[in-house]
Amino acid sequence: MPVLALDQPSVLAPACPFCHAELARDPSADLGCSDCGYQFPRRAEVDVFLTDTEWRSYLKQIEREQEGLAKYRAARRRSVLNQFYYDNWVKWILREIPRDCHDSLLELMCGEAEICRRLPPSFGRALALDCNVRAVEAAAADLRAAGEHRVQVVCGTAARLPVATASVSAVVIQGGLHHARPLLQPILAEIYRALRPSGVLVGSEPANDHMLTRAIRHWQYRRSRWQGNDPEEDGFTRAELCRLLDDSGLRLEHYRQFGFIAYPLLGNTDLLPWLSRLRWRLGGRLLLCIDRLLEHMPAVRRLAWCSIYRAVKP
């Protein structure tokens, strides 16, 4: 098979998700593994690293959820306050990544690559992955239009990563792990494999440390027209997250609970449509300041809606 350039040399080039060897692109734009011989046909505007069975299954799932996801996306992207909150949320996540881990980043369960869309200049190559091919196609188109050449967006499963072993300095996940509970063990094992020694996993998940927060969250999602009553929205307690990371060989270094008033208001404007029409960024900053004060009150901290954590591969 003749080897053609995969993409720009500045991006984090994908590898075979089965044997982790180099990939080669033939003249028809299909990808093939130079070691195990597995073929990845060109199925979309982005490279797809799914088996035939997975591909068909995910397409059916996308078709079932397409209308709801489109409305959900529109509600979020129309809101100035929601975008303002996401900008800050991603900034907090990226601040957890040490400077010496900025050279290669992998965004998992990326949706429309909200983190890679906001990647600061200090970061180098990046790969964003999600099983929803329509979302990653939209992300890839937007990144190209913005002139962002450091990021490659692909379709695949986080339980079988298309990257070489010990090739990534940082892995980021924004609110994805709690949606993948049946696959947590293989996903965390793959993250451990992909990270280089001293590499970090930085993520943000719903906090589940207080019964009142859990009760309000269940009520909130029952009221949402698009999110549905999803039991997976419970997220994790700190102890549960620590155990999961420890079992995978990762060591929890930092855990921050946040989001008391600003998150349910600014981060969920689809639940309160009138908020999506506001453009008062000063009010958003005020709510963020109040939240930061509440973070430092031990009696209140357990009522947080979200957490940000950093784990290291020893």
C-alpha cells in the first residue's frame, strides 16, 4: 500500500486503534494499518475508526437523537451567557494542565470539540475524538474555517483510542465519563496507555456528593425538553472518582468542586429560555465571583454541581 501524508505534520496523527501501529492512506483516501492490515474506509468528512457494527449502531443512535440534539445545540449556541460560561469552564480545565504537558493533547468524547475550539497558543498538536460523526464533522468544518491547523478531529470510541502508546501529554474530558459507565474500565485503561509517563488526565464531571444536589438535578433534567430524564446525570462522588482512577493506575492530584449558582443558570439556559436572550456579561461575571466565594465555604462546598479533577500517570 503506498503511503500518503495523513494530514498536516503539525497535528497529532492517529494510529491504528487495534495494534497502535502507523497508518497509511491509499489513493482512494482509505486508511490501512501497516502492521495488522485493518482497513478504515472513508465514510465521512473525517476519518472514522469504528468497526462496521459500531458504525451502523452509532448511525442509528444519531438518527434517533438528531432532532433533540439539534435543538439542544441551538439553545446553547444562541446564548451569550452560555458561551461566556463555557469559555470560563474550558479555561479552568486547561489551567490544570502543567506547562510541560502542552505539546500534545487528546480531547475525548469531544462532541463539537468545545475544548479544542478554545485552545490557547501555548498548546501544540491536538486530536479530538467522538463517536458522533455529525458532531465531529461540524467541529472539523468550524476549525478549518477558523484557520486552526493544530487540531485533527476524528470519529471513534474512547474505549479503543487511535493513538500510539505513550504518545500524548494530556487527555481532557469535559463531562463525558459519566455517560460511559459500562465502558469506564476500558476507557481509563486506554487513557493510561496513551499517556506518556507524567502525563495528565484532566476532566470535569457532575459532582454527586450531596443528596440535595442529586434531587435537584433529577428534577431539572425531567423538566428539560431535550436532555431527558437521564439517570447517568448523577455524575460521581469524589471517593468514587478517586477509586476509578486509582484502579486504572492514575493518581488523583487535584479535585475542585465548583458551580453553585452560575452553573445551573448560565450553563443550562435551555431550561430557562429567557436567560438565553440576555447579553449581560457583567451579571455573568458577578455570578462567577459569588461561586468562587462559595467554593471556599466548607459547609457549602459539597453542594457543588460540578467538579474538575487532575490525575497523573506516575
